[in-house]
Amino acid sequence: MNLKEAFRFQNKLQSMMTDAQSILGNNGNITKVQNTYLRHKVMAEAEDEVTMEAPSTEYSENITEMAEFLLFLLDEREKLSAAIHQAKVSLPLGAGLDGEVSLNGKRQEIATLLRHMAGLRNGEVLISNGGVGYRFNNEGNQVSYRCDVKRVTTINFDRNKIRKMCADLSKKSDETSATLDVALVNTPVEYEAPFDVNETFAEAFEAHMSALS
């Protein structure tokens, strides 16, 4: 697989680990609760009734296997992380790939902000009854009244400079994105996935159990 596929599978492993932890962290899955209704103590002719509380998921009968599956996923995550790290070392960006991805995301964020600024215009609007004032009436009481508001908006920055900043930053961001895309697609990662990235949690767990039996 390449780096792009490796990152996708890394996310898949993390998602499955979260699911497994959620199952194991639910007492309704990892314990069996039996309730005995002591009816005979109240009425001599009645019989006690025993019921079992329903489990929270269908995995309640395979909790030990689920714990083993979680450790299996953790082990695969460790293997994949090591393989990704080794692959990054061979890149021109080196191990700084993650930092460059994050930095380029910030470039795009700032470019969006500058683009918004460059799109602002000076303007004037009249807001009908948008203001409130106070005056004294003939009886000497203070009363409120409404008035129109003329709102004038004026940009307080150099639009041409902002536009140039935006253009330069967008260009650098696009160039970096292209470089990163090439690196992600063309850099091999020495790792063999134990299951298909499109498999569901249930499918991967069942395949793991079959492999152990």
C-alpha cells in the first residue's frame, strides 16, 4: 500500500479500536445479571421467578475474544505506525510530513480568511426604526422613541495588499498540496493489512475469530 492508503487504514484501525473499547467498557456486555423475584416469601402459593437481563450487544457471549481482538488491533496499529514512520524517512520532507500537512491546512485556513476580507465592500444602508432615543414629554416623564439609523461600513485595510497576500498564500498552498499528494500516492509502506479497509467491525471480528479457531 502507499502512504495515502496507510493513513486511511490507520484511521480504520483507530475506529475499530474505539468500537471494541466501547463494547468492553459497557458493564451490560461484560457481566450477566440474574434477577430472582422472591414471590414465595410474599405469597405461599406463588413460585419464585428467575429472569436474566438482556445483554447490551450481540457480542456479550464473546467478551474474551473481543478483548483479544482489541489487543490484535493495537498490535496492528503499532506495526502500521512503525511502517509509516519508516516510509516517511525516505521522503524529501522526511518525518516532517505530518507537520507540513498541518501547516498547509493552516495556510488554507488563512487564505480563506483573506479571501473573505478581500470580498468586503464599502456600503451604506438605512435601518428603519433601528435606533432608540429618550426624551421628556409635556408631563416631564422620560419616554422612548424610535428613529432611523444610517449605517456606513468602510473597510479599514488595503484591499490590494490583502488580495496579493491571498493569491500568494493560495498559490503556495496549492503547490504544497500537489507535492504532498504525489508523496502520499508514490511512497510505499511495507505493511500488509489483515483485513480489507471496507470491512465492517462485525466482519473483521468474525474473520479474526475464525482465524483463531
